[in-house]
Amino acid sequence: MGYNVLKIASSGEDAIKFAAEIRPDLVLMDIILKGNITGTEAAEKINSLEIPVIFLTAYSDDKTLVNAKKSSPYGYIVKPYDSPVLEVSIESALKKYASDQKEMDRVRLKAIEEPQSNKNEKVGPDSKSLENSPLESQETKLMIVEDEFITSMDLNDKLDEMGYNVVNMAASGYQAVERAKKFNPDVFLMDIVLQGDMDGIEAADKIGQLGIPVIFLTAHADKETVETALKTAPYGYMIKPFDEDKLHSTVEMVLGKKRSEKVKYEKLGAKISSKQDELKMEKTGVFFVSAIFISLAAYGFIIKDMTWLAYLLFIPACYNIFLCIISLKKQEKPTEFDNPPMVSILIPAHNEEHTIERCVMSLSEMDYYLNGEKNFEIIVINDGSTDDTGKLLENLKNKVDCLRIVTRRPPRSGKGKGYVLNDGVKIARGEAIAVLMQIHGLIVIF
């Protein structure tokens, strides 16, 4: 299928270790593994590293599904499976993960812009209550969007036997969007070919904007259709014909993931709001202390008994109050660019033969384009490396078209990162500069 399998593990312990070391884009995880750690326990640890996990297992009983939902997986494939199902699940997980990262950024920005809106919000149930909660199928509202009435009724009967509540059915995209607003179901099961001008992909895009998860349930598995559908970042993509176990496990994983996402976003907003409250308290404290210093200095000036200490405290106190007043000014909301700016990514490198190739290849895969072309460049400044860093960079030029190399040799090399970055800035073509540096083992981006 064109994927690069970095590692194969047979135990939960190895899975966690390898995931932390090589940071894969995705992990395919069985539930029954060797060792003392199960696949669901390993997935929880890996998920905490923000690495998406797809379960690939023969087990789909309720107990297993409850445990699997703890790690908020991006897919649940029941064995046996075929290649199209596997490929679609992988692509769907990667797209959904990228969409989740953008949503996290949006939540952070909203919490910063509107801190007051998060103050009285309930953070949501803690992780313990989520972990121990039983399947809530009886309370779950589903909606079916299918153009064939017989297929809709058959699917409705299957879902009813599983304990789900199908609140409505629609045959066209327009009906689906309108009824989504009216019934607000927990999950949509969406076919792609529908009645009317609006197909299932367009309808799913509009419904996704309402925050309602969509699972595509279709017979279409050709590459073009799948790629177009996955742009909407659905929570699942099932290919007909399917069996009830696979349908049940997919719906349950979607419900668990949606619930955990809600908790995560609410906690993030509350955390940012709390930090902003702490910052306000600090500003208030600085303001009042500075005001006291100024008052004492003014009193000493009036009675003509101003000491050298009063003079010493008067100037910084005035400066602090000035800063406090300036900080009260409401910040302007960020506006979108008419065209996204060209970005130059600078990487100073000295003897980085073990990491430089993976670093450059990872950056080169960023989804940042303008008019179908990469809107960024990668500039690696090789600062007098004595290992194979230079050779690796030369080989990478044939693989990465946006890579530019700057070489510093003695006696110019080894003078510090400031000099190194200056060389990169001089040839950078970007309107924005991003600097990626490794400091004491940590990757830092400026």
C-alpha cells in the first residue's frame, strides 16, 4: 500500500518503548499481546504521547469495547479484514488525527480570546468516570442517511437489535443537514450516493461543522472517492457489505472518542482560563505594590524628605504601572492571510547524523501548500560537522525538493548558534522564519 512499517512489536512493553523512541505516525495494535500489558493498556500510554492508534483484533464483545474506548482509538478493525478496509481505516485515522490537531489549536485560540466564557463551564467527567462507564447504547441517538429505503430499514433493524435509538432517516443530503439541526443525533451513518444534488460527502462536511460525528457507510471504495470523503475527516469509513460486529464496534469507538474529545477540549479551555486568571492576579499585585511605592515617593517629595531609596523605587514602580495599563488593552483578533505566507524553517546542525535525516523528512511532509505547491523551505545549516551529517544532507537533496543546505567550515564554524542562524536568515526566502533547535536533548521551535 506504500506505507513504511518502522517496527513490529509483540508485547505491550515493546510497543510503548518503540512508540516513544521512533514516534510513528500511526500504530496498529492488537488487544491480546505477550507480556503483562494488554493492547488497550499500551494504547492508553501511546495515546498520551499524541500518537493515533487503530485496534486490529478478533475481539468485539462489550467488555473489550469498554476497555478499548479508554484509549480513544482512531479505528477498530475486526478480524478477518481485507486490504481495502485496512487502507481506508489507516487513511481515515491519519486525516482525523490531523483534523483533531487543528481543532485543539482552535480551542486554545478561542479560550485565549474569550477567557470569560470558560469560567463557569463544567469541565466534564473525570477520566475515571469515563473509564468505568458501561456502554450507553440505550441513550445513544443515531441517524441513517441512505437513498435506498429497503437498505435503510434493514440497517435500522440491526441498530435497534444492538440497542441504539435511530431518531430519524434521510434520503438526501439536504434532508440530512436540516434534520441534523433538528434532532442533534450523536452519530450519523452516511452513504455517499444520495438523492438530490448534495452527495454524502458534502453533507458530511456541513454536519461535521455542527460537531456531530459522521461514519461513512458505503459500497464505494475507489481511490478518488475515498480521498475526497476523507477530506471531511470522518470518524469512520465502512465498506459494504459489513457484518454487525464491525458496525457495533465502529459506532462504540466513535462514541467513546467523541466523549473523550469533549472532556479534553473542556479541560484545555478551563486550564487556559485558569492560567489567565493567575496572570491577572499577578498583574493586580504588581499594580498595587507599585502604587504604594509611588505614593510613598510622592509623600516624601511633598514633605521634601525623599530618600535615595524612594528615588530608586519610584522609577521601576512607574514603569510597572505603565506596563499594567498597557496590558489591559484588548488584543486585536488574528486575521487570516489572503495568501498564507512563505515559511523558512532553519535547522542549525552539528554532528547530527543520527537525527538529521528523520528530522528533514518529517518536516518535508507538512501539509502546508499554496496553489498546489509547498509553501515552505527547509534550510539546514551544517556547522562544521565532522561526522556523516554532510553526506546525509547531500543524499536528501534528491528526495526533498524544498531542502536548501548551508555549509560552514573552519575557521567560520563553531562560533555559536547565533552566527549559524544568521547565515540561514541571509538566504531565507520566507516571510516568516521558524527555527528548530535541539537544546539538551529537547527539540525547541521558535
